[in-house]
Amino acid sequence: MNIYFNKILFLLTILFSFIVNAEQLSYVVKDGKVDAITEKGFKTWRSAACERCHGNKQQGLVGPSLITSLKALTYDEFINVLLVGRVEKGMPGHPHLEKVDKATGKRKVDLLYAYLKGRSDGKVPAGRVRSFEKK
Ligand code: HEC
């Protein structure tokens, strides 16, 4: 009896930490500059080299246009395709993006979501972006 209780508690803890970590972030744009989260999303995009398959303006190359994709993809689908990938279709998994970025305290995959959502909405400019927030 006690053993089952411990197992259930353990599973609940994992579930809870998943819910706490999952956070749908949004972007802010002011006078052509972005908030710190969106800027970090752009830096994550560059360091993960997504552009070699999705294009430097997210327009699509061997991978689909993410400008188009993010209009239809849900947040949960996005997180899943990033962390797990669709390996058989050429999209590698990026499990390291689950890591929390120290400066913002957010998961890298969530920073990417905010940035790419802003690109897809046509609000965040293409290429390098700068933050209006002080570090
Ligand atoms: C080696 C090439 C490659 C790299 C690197 C890559 N992708 Fe992909 N990506 C693909 C391909 C190919 C698909 C299409 C998979 C399919 O047909 O379902 C895809 C699919 C996706 C999708 C789902 C699109 C949809 O409409 O369902 C997202 C979102 C995505 N990639 C984002 C990223 C991000 C962000 C990065 C960087 C962290 C990245 N990809 C890196 C090749 C790549």
C-alpha cells in the first residue's frame, strides 16, 4: 500500500514539474525592438542553427516555412516537435532546448516559441533583433 502511494506521489511530482515548466510565452515589440525573452529566442534560434533547414528568415528550405507553420501549430505540438523531433521526416529532436536559460529563467524551447510566433505574426522583424530591455 505504502509503495503504491510513493509511486503515485512520484508520478504526480513529475506531472506537476511538467505543468510548471510549460509556459506559453509571448513577444513584445516596441519601435522595432523586442523584449528580452524574444531577443533570447532569436539567439537560441541562431545557436541551434535552425536556419540551415528552415531558412534565415524562417521562409523554409528543406524544412517547411515556420512563418506558415506557426499559424496552425498549437503550442503543445510545437514543444513536442522541438523536443522529440520527427526524425523519420528529417526534423531532429532538440532535447537540450528543455534547459532553462539563466538570464531569463525560461526554457529555451519557450523562448524560441515566443520569437517564432512573433515572426509568424509579422510583428518581429527578420534577422538580428535587439532588446529594448536592459540586461
Ligand atoms: C536537419 C534539418 C532541420 C533542422 C536543423 C531543424 N529542422 Fe525543423 N523541420 C525539418 C523538417 C524536414 C521538418 C518537416 C517534418 C515533417 O514533414 O513533418 C521540420 C519541422 C519543423 C516544425 C513543424 C512544422 C509543422 O508545420 O508541423 C517546427 C516547428 C520546426 N521544424 C522547428 C525547428 C526549429 C525551431 C529548429 C531549430 C531548433 C529546427 N526546426 C531545426 C528540418 C529541420
